[in-house]
Amino acid sequence: MLVAEIGKYVENQFRTIASSKSVSLLECRCYIDHALLLLDVNEPYLPKAVQLLKGVSAYRTFRRYPDLK
């Protein structure tokens, strides 16, 4: 559930990861079971950027909140 504290944590992780990889995160909204991202990135790099954001943020979130699984 991506609400309250967990949602803010996930959004912060998306922003941190994006800025470290030179990806412009223009908008981020966390909902109960998903997140919506608006990215500004070169088209050939888009799949890799999405994979990176999803993978790293999920890893960090599940380590911090192990009861989410």
C-alpha cells in the first residue's frame, strides 16, 4: 500500500534514483497499489530508466518495510 509514510518514502526514492541517473522526474503520484511517473528522458533510454526506477525503488522499499510483501 503506497499511502501515507510509505507513499512519501517511495516518491522520495523515485526522485533520488532519477536525479542520480540524470533522469528528469517531472511528476510522481503514489496511489494505494501503484505509482504514476512522468519522465523526461531520451526515448532509447526509456525502458532502462523505467526498469531502474522500479527495481531499485522496490528493493529499497521492501528492505525498509518487509511486511509489505
